[in-house]
Amino acid sequence: MFTEMGLLESPYLLTLNFCLCGWKNSEVYKRKVVTADELLARIVDAAARVKKREDQLRGTTREFRTRVAKCTEVDCEIFRTFIVNRLVCIVVSCLVCTVVIVLCVLLLVVLCVLVVLCVLLLVVLCVLLYLSCVYCC
């Protein structure tokens, strides 16, 4: 079915194929496989369930083709816009993070300066206290 429609060659359907294979594997390996015959039976059963949903799969691929065609008609502008918007968001986020980091560093520097000033004030007070004790006594 897929090769007749040329869908396996389409790079746009890799995600769909991956999803279908993932579903098949999850169905086959829901429980531990003991024998090769059991494995084969589960694979055939999963394939039969996919076959029963063939119309749904055709509808999905048809809808996907329609969306790709519409995108192609507008030269995939929606994807470019999406990518540009995403990049702008990333750049803005990086700039905001950089500004926050710079502000934190500045705050840290101010706090260090305040600590140094407090230490200097303590030294001056100690010197004044010593001098007052020396002259008063």
C-alpha cells in the first residue's frame, strides 16, 4: 500500500512511519514473548489490526498530503515564520537571562563594597575606642 502511493520515499512521512512502527512494537511486546511462534503470531495480529484501519491510515496520509500542498502553495511561509518567531523567543530569553546575571553580579559587587565599608567602619570605631580609652585613662 505505502510503496504503491510512493509514501515510503516521502521525507514528510518519516514521523508517521516511526509512529506506526512504535505502535506495532508496543502492541507486540506488551507482554514478554516466550517463543518464536508467539512472536510471529503477535506480529501478524498487529499487522491485521493495522490492515483493519487501512481507511483511517489512507485518510491520515491524504490529509497530510493536503496540508503539505497548502504549505507548498504559500512557499512554506508558515514554517519560516514559526522558525523566526522561535529564534526571536530564544534570543530574547538569552538577553533577559544575561541582563539578570549582570544585575546579580552588580548586586554582589555592591554587597561586597558594603561589607568592606562595614569592616572599615568597625576598624575606625575600634581605633576611636582605643584612643578614647588611652586619653581618658
